[in-house]
Amino acid sequence: PPVEIEVRTGDEPIIIRTHDGAIRISLGVANDPDTTLTGEARPIMGLLLGLLELDAAQAAGVRLDGDPTALDRVRGGSPAAA
């Protein structure tokens, strides 16, 4: 199923959407995101790229609101590197 993640870092939110095996990114605010990530860009990118585990990203100041399993769709469902 499609997933929508809103990323709040910097001046304008970013929406990451998955649908039919594709990932699309656009600027703006999501109407009803599955997950919202808020914080500094570096740990959020580490989390989205699978370089950081969720607990490490949260320790670095990232706040996640919503369903954490939505991240698996963007990260390909694979666990993050240690």
C-alpha cells in the first residue's frame, strides 16, 4: 500500500510518497501522513538511508510521530546498518 512521510527540517516540509514501487518527493505539507519526522537534516537522512537505527536518530534529536513501520517502505524494508 502507498505510504506518505512528511519530513520537517529546514524552511519547508518535504513529502515522501511511495506508490506502485516508486518513491516520489515533493515540497509541501501532507494532508494525512503515515509518519512525520522532525529534526536536523543529517540524522533524518541517516535514518531514511538506513545508516541510523530509529533509536539512534531519536537520540540525535529526531522526533517521529505516527507509524514507524512506514519508514521500512522508504528504506526498502531492510534493517539499518549498525
